[in-house]
Amino acid sequence: MAKITVTIVGLGRVGASIGLALKRYNQKPNPQHQFEIIGVEDRPSVLKDAEKLGAFDKSMRNTYDATRERDIVVLALPYADVQRAYQTMGDGLRAGCVVIDTSPLKLPSQKWAEKFLPKEAHMVGIAPIVNPQYLFDGLDDTNHASADYFDKGTIIVMPSPTCIREAVELATDFSSLLGSTIQFMDPGEYDGLTAATEGLPALLGVISFYMLSRSPGWGDTQRLSNPSFGRLTHHLFDTHPDDLRDAWMNNRDSLVHSTDSMIEALQGFRQILAAGDRDAVEALLSETSDSYSAWINRRHNNKWEDDKSGKGPSTGDMLMSGLMGGFLSRRLRGDKNSDDKS
């Protein structure tokens, strides 16, 4: 049995859930590998919450020391901290180390990896599309982390053009182990699409609160806030303003396009609402409701009629089981370290 060292930098919901999923794998009968999990978190309250959940084997505060000589490094940081993490890790990464980056944008991370990481280390971007069970819970904090957070979901794998095959395969197998199916996507395409599904909802929540909190009636309006308003504006609760700023600015062209489309749609709806056109409102709601029902059914079943991409295995039982070639996979399988075998 080979021991694989994994450092998870950032122990929010995604990072802590990855740690818990790896712990779940370790507890399987006769696992092929055993993961040693090091957690890195500089927010004391977040570290304490992750420790209570048992998301790691040991913790460290220094990112450079925690990532040196590790097999896999997972970045699951608040977005404003990602570039600094690449700078900090620098040349401390061992040859063959694979950095798996869960950041919300992929093209900036590719540039930072190219600039700061040694050539012998490799970065692969991933984006978890999580378990549909958690689609509506609306919070992104450590206390909501769980081992099944990625089950029945999809992990989008986005390697850089220069990434070696072995690193891509390792990231794919690692993602499969978490409980997800796999889909490949171009990083630039992903950043463009995520402006609509991640950037725009956050922007609408922030602008809605900004508008209402500055309105003359805010003193009374704020007393009427219920879960609908909380879900809409939750990014102001669980995401630091610096992270929102950096995510928006680093993807501003795509976000501007999505914002323009939203403004156009709102103006169209305003016109039919102001005109009192009941039939038009009913038609809009009926058509949208049908489309929503079709989407939610596909999302919960993780089956997409128009998905032409290849998908990997849905379980991690065959992690690094021989599909991968080259020095990286051989070392992680234990071929070069008999002490790690059992």
C-alpha cells in the first residue's frame, strides 16, 4: 500500500470536504492507497471548525513548509489569496508534484502557475459541480463540509496546454475518488460560462442589497427579510469583499456580457409588467418553469443529453491503478518505494 501525501491549502467548505472524502476513502476495506492529509489554514476559526470535523490528519500554518515534498497539493483558498499561494509555494514543490487548483477562475491560475512554479511541478485546474443534494443550501462555510459533497456530481478538469499527461490523469483519478464523474473543458470556455452561473448571481445579490440598504424605506424593509433574501445575498455573509472583487475583475469581460444580457431581460420584463400584460407574464413564467424543470431533472440525475464529452469512472476504487504511465504515477503507486507497500 502506497502512502500519498496531500496538502489541502484552504479549509473552507470545498477544502474540508475534500479532506473528508479522502478520509472516507482511507476507511474503505483494503484501500489501494492511504492518504496522509495536511491541512493549511490561517483563519483560526476556520481551522478549528475543520479540526472538529476531522478533515485532516495534521495542520500547519506555513504554506511553504506544508507543501514541500508533497505528492499532491490542493488549493481551495479564498480567491484573493490564490496568487500569493503560488508565490509562496514557489520552488519548494518537489519534482512531479501535482497542484490541483479549485479556484473559481482558471486562466489567471494558469498564468500564476507558469510564473511561480518550477517546471517539474504541474498544475491542473478543477471545478467541482457538487452533489445536487446541496444545490439549494446556499452557504459556503466549513461547518457545512461533508464527505459526500461531491457525490453524484461532476468535476470539470481543465489542464493547461503544457501540462503533462501523467499529471492530467492523476488529477482525473483523484477527482473520481471524491465521488464525481469527470468532464474536460477548455479553461477559457469555463471562465466565460462561469460568469453567468457564479459571477452574475453573486453580483445580483450584492447589488440588490446595495440598492435596498440605501433606499428610504430600508428601516422597515430590513425587518421583512426571510430565507429568500438571505439566499439571494449570502455572498455578503460567506465571501470576503476582496474575493468578490478579484473574481469579478479577473473575469470582467465575461461578467459585463452576462450583466448586459440580464439588463436586457429585465427591461423586457419591466415593459410587459408595466403594461399589465397578464398573458405575456404567464407565458414567460410557463416557458421558464418548463425549462427549469428539465434542467433540475438533468442536474439531479447528472445526465445531460447534449454532453458529448468523455467521462471517467464514478468511483475512486481504481485510483492510479495502472492507467497512468511515467515517473509520476509509478512513484505514487509505490513502485519506487518498497517501504510504502504492504
